[in-house]
Amino acid sequence: MNKKKLPVLITLGILLVLACIISVSYALFIVTDKQPNNNILNSSCLDFEIKNEQNEISLQNSFPLLDEDGKKLTPFTFTVKNTCSSYMSYTLNLETLKGSTLHNKYIKVLLNNEAITNLDTLPSSTTEYYYEGSIASKILGNYGLGPDEEEDFTLRLWMDEDTIPNEETMNKIFNSKIVIRAVATSYDPVSAGITTLHDAILANEYQVSDVQTAINKIVNKQEVDTTKPAPMIEWQENISSDSIINVESTILPAKSLIGTSFDVTEDDTKILLGTSYVFNSETGYYDLVNYDYYDALTLNYDDNDYYYCNNSHSISADDKITIHRFFSNCTNIIKVTAVKSENLVSTNSTTGTKYDVVKYFFNGYKFNQVELESDKSDRGLYSAEDDYGTTYYYRGSVKNNYVYFANFYWQIIRINGDGSVRLIYVGRNADAFGSGSIISTSEYNLNNKNPAYVGYMYGNVLNSSSKETQANIVDSNVKKILEDWYNNNIELSGYGQYIANSGFCNDRSIFYYTGTKPGYGNDTDTYYSGYNRIYNTKQPTFKCKNLDNDLFTTSTATIGNKAAKYPIGLITADEVMYAGDAYGYINSLNYIYKGSHIATMTPSAYSSKDNTSYFLSYIPNGFLGAISPTQKIGIRPVINLKSDTKISSGIGTKNSPFIIA
């Protein structure tokens, strides 16, 4: 770096040069190099850093690749962090260095999950080159970071599949550096002439004033992989160093119930333990190995290793006991050092029947997980289709989707296909977490002994058809809570004029397993389509299959069931998946996660064995799971703002949320 330029650069901003020189050689000529140190220029008001560089790109003996193969290359990864106390805008450039002889037009670029682009078609920097030795500079993108925020990037480069061996391409080399220019100025949609929340969301993705340019870039992004979480996290084991008394306990039926009308077997009275375990650093889960049923009070824990995950039981309305055992996908396990027990009497809360149980207390070492590193490059706005048209949804660890409205903070889930903006409640302050991020805890419904009770509204439980069961006659408990909250905080406060009637999907369509009955009766199982999407295909949808019955809208809507009193609902399990959750992975880094166990609108299943219905919920460990409607759970309201809702200021961050005019 030319030190004579240093004062000028500090005045204009900050220049960062990554440590990697990207070298591409066609045919037999190989050029690789690596800069030994980062160049970081600091001043009292500007301070930026680059870290976590991994996987230097060095395409040796390179040949043209199909785009599908280029996407599979190991990317060069790096993190940009703003360590300044003010918001920073920055431009990410790829600069061609002196000595390069292969033209840009032969290089393909994939940054994060954006569209695959020919390097030559990217816009050129209009400023002087900020790295001495550059002969060309292409802008990969414009970005911004708040104080102490950071952003991950992945970069892949390969030779265009259409490259033909000739004088222009044979025995040529391509060298480049990534250069970051940062300035302490904030992109402001309002100052850029953007007045509506709808347009500000889109333009804010690339910090541009032309909304259509942003839309074109968003729709051309790579398709997301919903079978994987966003962000991707690598975990490592976190093992407690000291023995902890009573680290876990469980209650199982006593041996006195074996052979009785409770249908208890001998194994039902034993603890499921493994003699070893495996840890999955990709998912963060533990699995027990060589597991079996044991009388835990008789084992020798000094000379043998035993590991415990979780055992429990439930009892049905006809006093049948069901044992729940977990040996895989455990968020934590215990290496057991001792077990003690206590004889108790439990009571069936439905029938009042009393029965003998044993409560076991475990001493031991607790194993859980801690994040080793994460890749947050899969984040931002993506597009899909919903019942109205094209929807633009947020995914991953985004931090620029905050809105302040009706005296509460919200986060944007997506722009609906009708142009309205879907928001999920955050709380009284932007940093709300846990109980502060919900309006209350309550049962979804006050009964769970019929498939009807997965409904946001439901019909007659004593019937012989799913149509009657799913009729929208009786309000669920959660619907009453949400509509009371809406009336008190939105309607009576005069904010109802901003609310759109875009609907909330309570998808009760049936997924058929062999031997199941479609959505009614108590004598066989029912599986809903949401169960299949979350657990089997891992392919969510924004479309509501049975619009006329399951899309909850008010009487003024053009589509839907028009059965809702007020336009308020919950997030769907599909929206949680699009936001970055994937079944089988622990993920507490996507924007939905607030540390609270929350209800969704999506039914899961009805089990005839334990006569219980289940809907899908978002669990505090950061994944979707099934829960009974009678279990208390957090309620986070979701609303939709009209497409023409105007903003007065803001850039969507916690410190500067979009303010509704």
C-alpha cells in the first residue's frame, strides 16, 4: 500500500484488502500467491476489520466449468465487522491486478447466494482504484453495518463454461484482490426518494434508489436449500467439568402398574440408557449408542459408562399410559454417575385417576453444545410464490428488518404477493427476548382429544367427516387472545387503518399415510400436510391449499374464509422454515429466534394411541417440534401492513427501525 495515500484514504473512508490473491491459470501455467498480512487503515472515527478468512481460492490447471459445478466449489469465506460506534456503508470490490492476462469476460462470480454473474458485466468502480496495482475494479455489492455488527461472505470464482481455447485464453492468468471501501455515511431510503415501507424493504437490500433494480437482483438469486438451516452452524461439544447434583429428573410408571388396565409393560418402568454416544457437529445433536432398557438403580456407574437423554410419559383420557423415549436428536445428554428415586402418586388431570409412579434423579456430567463457527452468508431477501403472487421473504441472520409501529417493535417476515408487509411482534423494545417477545403464554386450545383442536377455529367434534370437524364455528383459545390484543392495541388506538387483510393459513389439508383417516374421529391417526413438509420433504410453501376454509381473513377480504373478526394471526411453520429453520438442526441465529417457545398456525398430527392432537411450535432451542394444544406456549402476534404504508425515516436496524409515518 502506498503510504502517501493514507491521509486521503482516511478522509474518504477505509480501505481493506483481503489476504487472498485469487489466481486462475488456464492450461499449464499456474500462478498462486498470498499476501502475508491484511491492510487495515484506522482512524478515531472509522474502524473496520476483516476476519475469519478461509479457503484461499487458487484455481490451478483450471478448465471451464458448468455453473452447476461452479456452485459446488469450496468458497473463499470471510467476515466483515464494523468496530466503529456509527453506522458504516461499504462497497465490496473485486479488483484485477497488474500482470493478469486473462480477460474478465472469462470469469464467473458467485457471491453468497446471489445470481451467478460474468465478472465483465458487473458495474465498474467510478472512483480511483484503492489498491495500488489494480488495473480494473468491479463492484460486487453495496452493504451497510451498524456498530459492532458483522457480515459473512462466501465467494466462488471459476472459468466460464463457454471459454474456448485460443490465443485469448491459452496460457493466461487472472489475479485479483477483494477490496472493501467503507465510509461513515448511512444509506437512507427516504433521502433516496423512497416513501413506502414496501419499496424501502426492497431498495434497502442493495442500498439503491431504483426499486426495480433491487427486485431484479432478488428474483435472480440462487434457490435456497430449505433442507439446511440459515445460517449454517458448526458445533462443538460443551462438557461440564464438575459433577452436578440432580442435573435431570424424570417420572415413569411404577412396577405395581405392570399388567394392569394402564397397559404398562416391564420395559415401561425402566430407563433408556446408552453405553456410548455420538455428537453431530453439523446439527448440534447427540445420539445414544448401544441403548437399552435398564433398572437404573442397580447399575454400576463407577466401572461402566451410561448416558441419558430423556424419558417421560403421558396418560390418556381412558387411563392408558404412553412412554416417550429419546435416544437421537438430543440437545443435551448426561453421563450418569448416580441415580436415586422417590415413589410418588400422580393424578390424571382429565379423569382424576390416581396411579403410582417413580421419580428418578440423575447425578452426572451434562453435555451440550456451543457454537464453533457459523456461516451467515445465506441471508437477506429471497422470492417465492404465495396465493397472491410473488412474495419477498427474509431469511437467515438478517438485522435490517425492524419496524416501529403502534408503539411496538416488529420484524418483517415478508412482503406478501399483494404488496402488503407481514410483521411479527418483537416487543416494547427492539432487544426484547424471552418473555418480553411474547404478549402472553396460553393454551392453543383448552382440549386436545380430537383432530378438531388443531384448528384456529373448529367445528363439531362428534361427526363423521373432516368437513364438519374443520368447520369454522368455534374460536380457538389463541384466536380469542390475539383478537382481544388487537382490539386493545391496534383497533382502539387508531392503527387499524394501516392493517391489510391478507390472511393467515391454518393448513388443515391431510397428508395420507397408509391406514390414516382424514381429519376426524378418535380411532386412527391423522397427519396434516404441514407435518409432511416439515419432517419429510422439508419443502415449505407460502400457499394455502384450502383457501376457502383455512386462510383466515375478515369479512372485507377478497379471498379466504372471512371468518376472522380482526386481521391478526400467528406465523406459520412454513414461514419459520423459510426464515432459516430446518428440522434436525439446532439454530438460534436466524432472526425469528427470540428465546421463547411460540405457537405457529400449522397443524401437525392427531395420534389415536394417546388420543391427542398436535400442532407445530417453534422451540427455544431453535427448531420446529410438535406440541399438544393444551400445553401453555408463547403467543407472538403477526399482522400485515397495507402496501402503501409510508415511512418517515429509518434503515431497518434495531437502532434505526423503519418508522411508520
